[in-house]
Amino acid sequence: MKTLNSRLKLALLNRKQGRNLLEKGFTLVELMIVIVIVGILSAVALPQFLGVKDKAKLSTQLGEAAGLAKECAAAVITETPYPAAYAALITATGLTISANCNGGDTAKAPSTDVTYTTTAATEAGAKCGAGSMVATDTCVITVNATSGQISYGITKASTNG
């Protein structure tokens, strides 16, 4: 009985060793399938990530423009000075502004209409006020110097042809 047990153990060990040699690595076909799957996934995902930087820049500009316009409108309505610190935000985001909300004087209320214009590449469907923009549009936010009313407009790109 002891001999049978040792032969059985030996046979099981030999069988297990033979199986491990066959299962050591991946076959070429398995590796090729993985490469094809990764290629398909990257082809689907890559276009989604390409426009993320432009979309983020536009969102930043739209948010800053709306916030700065509200601050400017509040300064007009309350007839108080517009904080000079906001000028640094304008240059940091790349937003174009027609004039300083307080005309360059931090001790007085704004005296001229102020227009905030986005400069980033526009994503189709981006919102400017209640309107939707397409890829070539520009969002223009204007603050009226006398009433403080904020108006939103979409400027279409000129097309030659």
C-alpha cells in the first residue's frame, strides 16, 4: 500500500509539473487579441479627450466673463468702485475686455459700457446666455454703463465665399 501511495504521489507531481510547463506564458494569438482590443478602445476614446483642453479654456472664459460682468453690473447699480484686482483675472484667462469696468479709476463707478469677449475655440453647443454656440462663434457679454443691465450675444464668424 505504501508503494502505491508513493507511486500515486509521484504520478501526480509529474502530471502537475507537465501542466505548469504548458501554462507558463501567453500564446501569440492571445497577445494579438489583447493588442487589437486595446487599439479599438484607444481609437474610440482618443477623440473624446482631444477637445478637453479647448473645452476647459472656453468654460473658464465663459465663467470668468459672466462673473466679471455681474461684478461690473453691481458696481454700476450701487455706484461704487470696481475692484482693481479683477483686471489680473482677465489677462490670466485670455478673456478679451473692451474697457476696464471703472475706466481705470478704482475710486469711481464704471462710466462706459464694458464688453467681455471669449477668445478660446468654441465647442459646439456651448451656452452663451440663453443661446447655443457652434464651433466658430464668439460669446459677447456687455454691461450697460448707466443701467447695469447685462446682455449676452453670439457673434458669428465671418465667412468669405
